[in-house]
Amino acid sequence: MKMLITGGAGLVGSHAAEYFANKGNKVIVLDNLMRSKIFGYDKDSVEYNWKYLGKLKNIECIKGDVRNESDVKKALGGGVDVVIHTAGQPGVLASVNNPTEDFSINAFGTFNVLECVRKICKSAVFIYCSTNKVYGENVDKLALDEIGTRYCFKDVKGVNEQMLTDLTAHTPYGVSKLAGDIYTQEYAQIYGMRTAVFRMSCIYGTRQFGFEDQGWLAWFVIASIFDKPITIYGNGKQVRDVLYVDDLICAYEAFINSKLNSGLYNIGGGPDKTISLLEFVEQLRLIIGSHPKINYGEWRPSDQKVYISDITKIKKELSWQPKVGVKEGITRLVDWVRANRQFFS
């Protein structure tokens, strides 16, 4: 197969590119390398992944922007079999501070890629990386219990795809991602394209350059190793289901290889792979051997106290389930950060 991966220098994109290239597929990676700029970081971040991918067989790296039609058409060339659209502005706070740029990348950028694919290679599989933030504060309407170091859902095991995405606050990030989410679904319905939307919970793994505003698991690891303070907003009992990036890529592959014309999936570690902020800090203490420096701040707007994906649908339709345990995944990330100290110290 020939594949285009937008945002290919990011966590999900770079792992997808490596995985499919190692299986003998021709992979084109498109990225504008903006991540450090978005988060005000004065060092390289995803440039590491860009150089890493450039050394691998079957991968071609093209620097370009998903908002630029000519860049996307250049990357598509005469056509591809699969597009995995991971490119996006991923920060909630960044979306509040600069909603125009957030919209242009997440909403218009997705529309632009869809249109180019429709015109050049309409039969290509199109996979969109969406987010649990499309559900906004509707998730907070679910009853909670507070038990020890965590909150937990009282009456449900997780959020399924029937959760409403409207009549709620989202933050600009949630709105712009929802726009791309709905466009992706619509292109399957009205143009007959084969598309899948994956509404992702917390994805983590090696080669992740986390910041306080995005990629919190990696940020906690980086801060703990380099003795930087961590701010927990709220009381730290917030819970997320976490999914190691390799498992996510396997889900993409399962859809690509399926006979389904379209799909919409909540995806994360599910009820069996969850962790609260306080529990994560304790895991880091045990793995790293020292206690991270913790400060506490006020709750942030639209910060869900609990988000756990109900992965029943994706397990049934794609015969998929996560395999990497939470402790194993965290340990892999810790080992990678330690081995690449020059990017964080």
C-alpha cells in the first residue's frame, strides 16, 4: 500500500509511519514541524521524530502544511491507498489563547485534506484522529463516586459513542476537533468515501514531547526526571483511561483491513487501563525513585473529572483490544526520556 500520514512527526504519526513502513508499505509523511512553536518551547521536539523517520526505509518526509492545498496535493501525488490524518493543534489552552489558528489547523486543515483526497484518490481509506473533548462538559453529567485517590463513574463503565456532542461547552479545541470529526463522517455519507473517526482518550508512548498543556503523561515523566515542578489543577483525583500508542496503531490497521465502509469509535485503554493524577505521580515515584515536586492550582475550565472510554464497540467491530499495561507503558516512556536527556534538560 501507499500511505500518507499527516502530522507524521508527532507521537501518533511517527509511530504509525514506522509501523506501516516496516511492513513494506510506502509511507509519505507530511508535517510543518510547528509543535515547539505552538507551545513556546525553545528547543527541537518533533524534529527528533522527523530525523528519525528520515533514516527509515520506505518513508519519504515532506515538509508542508495541511492548510496549504498545494502541499497536500504534493504529498498525495497521483494518489494513495490510505490517509491517516494525525495533524492538528493539540492544546486546549493554546486554542483559548489563539482560536483563529486552532480553527485553521483543526477544522480547515481537516477539510482541506478531505477535499484533496476526494479529488485525487476518493477510494482511499481516511482515518481521522479525533478526541474525547468533542463530548465537552456533557461527560460531567455522569454521576461520580470519590474513592481514595480517584473519582470513578457511578453508573456506567465508560463513555460510549451515544454520548451527546452538542448542548455543552467544549473549549475552542473541542469545537475545532468536532468540526473535523463531523466532516470526516459526512464525507463517508455524501461522497461514499471510506472513513473512520477515532475519538481518542490519553495516548502516550516513546518519542512523545509532552508539555503541561498537552501530553500530560509525558510531561509528568519529563518533569519528574529533571526535577521540575508539576502543577496539578484540582485535587489530582481526575481519572483517564490511557492507551499506549502501539495499541492505537493496531486499531487503525484493523479498520484498514476490515470490510467496513465507515466507523466511529471511542478509543483508549478502557476501564481496565485507567489512572488518576495522584496514582500516576505515585507510579513515577516507584519507577524513578524520587518524589516529583507537586504544586496545586485551581480547576481548569472543561477539565473532565473522569473520562474513561467504553471500548465495547471497537472491540466488537474490529476484534481489537489494548495489550500494553499501564505500568509497562510508563516504564517504556521513562526509559526513553532518560536515554534522550539532551532534548529535555
